[in-house]
Amino acid sequence: MDNEEEIVVTRRTPFWTTSNYDVRELEDPDGIYGEPEGLHTVGRDGFSAGLNS
């Protein structure tokens, strides 16, 4: 960073580096990085009812 040389790192989004550094996504026309992942939450009815008391 001090030498102002470009580097390549893996990271997730959103992430704090996006707003703190000049970050850009690399294009992946051949799909070598795979499909985007997702985050899913599962819970049972009434699970959070007691959390706000």
C-alpha cells in the first residue's frame, strides 16, 4: 500500500475495506470464481419473542 502498487486479495461484501480503500471488483467472464453465495437464517416460531424483554 505504501508503494501504491496494486494487490489482489479475497474478501467478502459488504466489508469495511470497500469504504476505506479504493477497491474494485475483478471481472470474471469465465466464471472461475463460482457463483455468489448466500446467507440464510432459519428459526422456529416464537424464538425471538423473549429476546426483547
